[in-house]
Amino acid sequence: MSKRDYYEVLGVGRDADENAIKSAYRRLARQHHPDVNKSDDAEERFKEINEAYEVLSDADKRAAYDRYGHAATQGGFGAGPGGAGFGGFPGFGDIFEEFFGGMGGMRSAARGPARGADLRYDLEITFQEAVFGAEKEIEIPRQELCPVCQGSGAEPGTKPIRCPQCNGTGEVRRAQQTILGQFVSVSTCPRCNGEREIATTPCTNCRGQRRVQVTRKLAVNIPAGVDDGMRIRLAGEGEPGERGGPTGNLFVVLHVKPHPLFQRQENDILLELPVNIVQAALGAELEVPTLDGTTKLTIPAGTQHGEVFRLRGKGVPILRSSRRGDQLVGVRVVVPEKLNDKQRKLLNELGESLGLESLGKDNRSLFEKLIDAVGDAFGQ
């Protein structure tokens, strides 16, 4: 049976942000956990939910899935061979604790190091910049540790004190008697938010929030051959982690402007070349625009509308390779719309001498023939 779409599994749209995905996952995991849901398919449903969340909650895996579908997950994002029950699923400990309230102090609620948030920046580039590469400067707003208090949240000259509510543990515990025995509910301390300390004199610069928003300028190196929708990852340029955790990443999403002459198909460039009926009938040597400037192309006598000529190595550079694609030139025979008396007479004489000839039955558009030429090249 084919796999369901991961966004459908979690019940979210493809534009859902990290919080929406996490919220949907927590709700569904609590609902379908086999210890709670006694239906026959609860275990399979729970595994499906966790598999979807593991992919969509990871920026890199989600990007690959958005581009290639389930093929991007082949090789295993799950627990893999030898995985022990449900313990290998992402976030299972959090779900168990939230639903059952923790069991016997099994898991501490104190917050440890946390990775910083990933950021996204949408960058528009020209067709030529996508083909040949470029270096662009961007400005990105992000949260950084307060430079005044160094992230402590306390005014310089003062020090945070141990949280009196949790006594510096970062968590509060509550014992609860049930028919199964005594359970201990462990939750994050609401006063210090799990930080274990509070600032009695908050920093005036960040107002005790430990972070401030700043705008940074960054250089983005765009490699030759990128395409619309591709993402460039700038490691460590996201928001800083919490409590000593690693910094997140910045993902630059590329949007390529269309070109007035060229169209792109994978690494090949497609171009329509208009010629008049005389050039098509008698042949001609024409100047053809390419990404590298103009080049000469010989149109042989008797060239038909829709014929395709290939210019080797005049296409888009292949990423991480020294090779390039080709340029495919499709001939479009232009019939004159206005004729003077002399031209009309000459064409009438030509028509009478030629007689009726078969025009063929290929009614495909010129662009369709160019696409077929690309396919034929890959099939060779």
C-alpha cells in the first residue's frame, strides 16, 4: 500500500510553520498512542504519525521531501533495524510525559541546551545569476544574545538568583494518587521557565528577555547552475541556541526571474529562432543569441518549421561539475503578413511551379518539439 502524504497524515497545509506541525503532532500522538487508543490500527497509525513528524520537523528532510516526495526518505528516517518499540520515535518522551504526567520521576522537566531556530530568507536573482553564479549581500533580522547582559537577563552589576519556586531545579513536581498507584507529575517551572534562575533587576536593554533583535548583513555565494526554488544553507547563521545549545541555520530560498528570450529545461536552454520563408527554403547562416553571446548557426536549405538544432555546451552549468548542458534552437518559420504587388506575383508564380505538397501531420507546438528534443537527448 502506498504511503500517505506526510502533510495529510498530520492534517496540516504545505505552508505550515514549525509550531503548527509540532502542535498537530502532539495532538495526534496523544490521540493514537497504543496505550490509550485500543483500536486495531492504533499502533500503525502512531508509527505513521511519528514518521511524518520526523521528516517535516527537520528543515533539511522537509526540503528534500517537498522536492522529491517519499523517494527522498528511502534509506530510512525511522528508528531503523533494531529500534526498540516506540522509544525510537521523535518526541515520544515529551508526549508520554504530557499525557501521563510523567511516571515516578522518569524524566526531568528541567530544560537543557536547545538548538536555535532556523531562519528563511527569500532571494530573487536574475536568470544570468542563476546560470553563472553570483555573490549577493542580504540583510537578515534575527534574535541574538543581549550584548549588555551577555544573555543573563540581569542588569550589569547584578546577578540572577536561584528561582525560589523550583529551588533552582527548573521544574515543579506534583504527586497524584491514582488507581494504579502514585504518579509524580513533572512540569517546567512557570516562574523561571526552566532556566533555574530569575533576574531580580532585569536588564534595561533586553528587559530581562536575554535576547534582542538585530539586523545582520551576510554574503551569499550562489553557485553556477542553481534553479528556481533551490535552497542554500548557511550553517550557524540562524538564531542562537538556548542554554548553550547550537545555533540554527539560515536557508536562502532562490527565486529566478524569467528571461525574455530563453527558457530552461533542466540544464538545457530552449530558444525559438524566427526565420523567413526564403531563409528556410534556401538556407542561411544566422547569428543566434546564447548565454555566452552570439554564435553562428547554419540553417540548411529546406529547413521546416519546428526543426531543432543543438548547440553543444551552450546550456546551463551542471552543479558540482565542469560540464554544461546544451542550447536547443527551434526554428519558427515566419510567414509575411503584408506583401506588395511584386512580392505577391513572385509568390504566386512560385506556388504554381511547386504545386501541392504534403505539409505533414505533426501539429505539435514548437515548444513541445523542443521539450521532445530534450527527452530524446536523455534517452540516448
